[in-house]
Amino acid sequence: MIQAAGYLVFRNHPRRQFLLMRHADRWDLPKGHVDAGESILQTARRELLEETGIGPEDFTHAEDFCFQIQYRVTSRKSGKPKDKQVTIFLAQLKRDEIQIVPTEHPGFEWFDWSPPHQIQPATIDPLLAYAQTYFDRNRETAT
């Protein structure tokens, strides 16, 4: 099974927004494959830094948020179908104005938080629905 990890990155100014990276044919999260000897969380942090320039000092990691999804992909190496499991953590930027340095993608965009989202039905949309439930739950417990 292919293992990958990344972050759903949020900022709240001027309103709640989330970050997606531009790929040639789609939008996706900053994420990547787990290297040998690396934990899922280490992978997510490394990929976030490599793909955006956002380091651990720039965000707060939500300890109680972890989204996992599994789906089939075609292996780049063998061309055969394989299972892929992606683990996504939540990062809240400490400063809303931060310079994003896309090193592996042609660009990025901050998307307004306006559910329901229709970005990638099989992967991104379920994550964003899970995040909305998380935000609703935390709003209820904060009051």
C-alpha cells in the first residue's frame, strides 16, 4: 500500500480560507509519500515545508484532527493498480499573511470556506466535509 500524508492549511483573515496547490490537471493539498523510516506526521510536516515554505513555527497543529482516506491509484513505477492511504492533519496559520513559496507546483490559491465544496469528489470533498464537522463540534464545545 502506498502511504502519503499532508496538511489542510487554514487562515482566518479576511475570512476562513484553505490552501490548495495547483497541479497540471487539478487542485490538491500539500502532501506526499512517506519515506522509509519516517512517521506519518514527519512526512506531513516535511511535505508542507518542501511544497509551500510553511514550517512548524508558522502554524498550530490541531492535535485532535486526523483524516484518513483510502483509494486505488495506478502505480507510477509498475503501471499497476495499488491501494493508497492518505492521512491529513489540520494546520492553523499563526499569521494570516505568510509568503507561500511553491517549489513543486505551478501555483497555489487560497479558497474561501463555503461548504459544500466541489473540488475533488473522491478525495478533497470528503476531507472538507470532515473538517466542517470538526469546526462545528469545536464551536459547540467553545460556547
